[in-house]
Amino acid sequence: MAGNGEPRLDGVAILFLNNFAGPGIGGGETHLVNLARRCLDAGVDVHVMCQPGGDLERATRALGANVQALRFGAARLPWTLRSVRRYVSRNGVGSSTPVECSPTWSVGSPSSACRSGW
């Protein structure tokens, strides 16, 4: 159990993808940062792929997440998919026992919002 009584998820790796390229951090990015923080606190190996040079990249790096800057876009889709596939393969992201976390995890208890083996 984590220090606050919540379960540890050591050995679990998760990849968040975000293609928002705007300045600042919107609601979705704020939610992603909150999820990443809670996952890191629970021992999850957090990976984030996002547009380079933005506030999301800086915020998730500051948390200690593994961040890979990647330019997204329709014209780059085949390259983007290959890059994501290669990153997942090289960094051990993925599991034979996936963990599903609902969005409420960022505001609720991960013990009630996550389940493994779905």
C-alpha cells in the first residue's frame, strides 16, 4: 500500500498520448497531469507522448514522468504510428495484465477506480 493507504501499482507502465499543440494547458492537459501525478505516486512507470516545447511537456517532465516529444498531425500519421509503436516496444510500455483506470482516479481513490485484468 502507498503511504496514504492506496494500493501500489509497481511494475505497471502506462503511456499517455496527447496531441494538443496550443499554448498553455487546457482542461484535458490538466487532467492528464493530475492522472500522471497520481500514477507516479502509486508506483506506475508513467510515459507521456506530447507535442514538443509546450507546457504539458514541461509539467510532466517536472513530475518525473518519461516524456517523449512527438509532432502529431494528419500528414504525419504513418510516421507517428510507427514512432508510438517503436516507443512502446523499446520502453516496455504495455502489459499482459492491463490496468484500467477511470477518469475519477484523479479526484477519487485509485483503489475504487482501478481494476486489473480486464
